[in-house]
Amino acid sequence: MVRHASTLGRLSARRRPRPSAPLSRRGLRPRAPLLLVMLVLVGLVAGACSAPSAARPTAPVGVSVAPAPSSVPSVPPSPAASSAPAAAAHLSRSVPVRLQIPAIGVDSTLMPLGLNADGTMQVPPSGFPAGWYTGAPTPGELGPAIIAGHVDWNGPGVFYELRRVVPGDTISVTRADTRVVVFRVTRVAQYPKVAFPTSLVYGNVDYAGLRLITCGGSWDAQAHHYVDDTVVFAELVSPS
């Protein structure tokens, strides 16, 4: 999720979702108000991971997004990120239209995910396609772009195999300006939804980054969602 002052100003000026509980089939349902500075991307992942019915999915997969702060903190590069190839220069803003992850066979169009009338973030209406959060930088732009998708939805979802991605794998995003930006995975992690590292995932960075998020871990039949989130961290290496 350090960034230049001008960029930080642009990011903080963008509208951010209100905190919310795990998503239901219809979308994020807000809890009692938390800190207004929290971004409810967590709701996206949590809700997106939720199965559309009370029955437990056949395999552990889903989508959930943890809250990201509005006053986005700076996050130092991780050891894994530091060992990655030097990051490429960032690009200007352009809508992403296609996501490809060759290592796990993902080739998906991308839908925009904005905010609902109540200030919570929208989620994909089904297992396909994945969606990009319009309140964050676009892939290739300076900062952490956010793409989320369901791990399952009455069967495997677009990010069903996301947990199998490993550092070094590549991710390609085609943008509306026809440019294809290539990211290299630097880290894959699984976090409990109750202890999601908001600053690490959504915090400002001084490079063009990408976060792919879906549900993981075991299925909580009572809450109707997975207990963890799987997050893939990647850095831009080749804008073309």
C-alpha cells in the first residue's frame, strides 16, 4: 500500500470507502462506524470470499479486502521487495482492462469497483471477472494498485489458484491506453482477517506496486466467509 508529497496529496484526496464487515452476497455491510480514515478494501476481500449460500464451498477460496488508512502511512520496502529487480519508472493514470497471471492460468477482464451509496466498496457480482478499486492508483501508476477477486462462487472463482503464485512469477495488466505493464511478484502472504496488516498492504510506496487480494484459510460456516486473506505483492518491472 515512501511516496512523494505531491503524490500523497493526490492519493489522500481520493474518496475512500467506509469500514465494513465481511461482504454478503449483495456487497459490504457496514459495522458500527470505525475510524473514518480506514479504507474498507477489507470488506471487498472478506465479502468477496463469502459464498453466496450458507453451504460451505467445495474448496477453500474467496475474496476479502482489509481496511486501508486514508492517511496512508509510508511503508519501507520488505526484504523480499528489496531483492527484486529494480522497479521501472511509473506511468500516468489509465484504466486497467485485462489481467493475466501465466503461472496459474488467469486471463480475466477487469471491472471497476467503486463505492456503494452507503460509502462501502463494491465487489464483483460473481466469481468472474476480477475487479480493480477505482479509488487507488491504476496499475503502472505510482503507488499500490488494488485488484480483488473471488476465490470461489458456486465453484472456482477467478483467484481460485492465487495461493499457488510464488515470488518471481509475473503478472501482466493491459491498460486502456494499450500499454501492457508487467509486474514481478515479490511476496505472497496469508493474514487473518482479524489482524489484517492494513498499512503494509495499502500504505503508500515510492514505486508502482500491485496487490492482488482474495480469501484464504479455513471456512467459517457460522460467519459464512473464510478466516484469512491471501495477498500477492508485486512491483512494476516493465511498462511497454
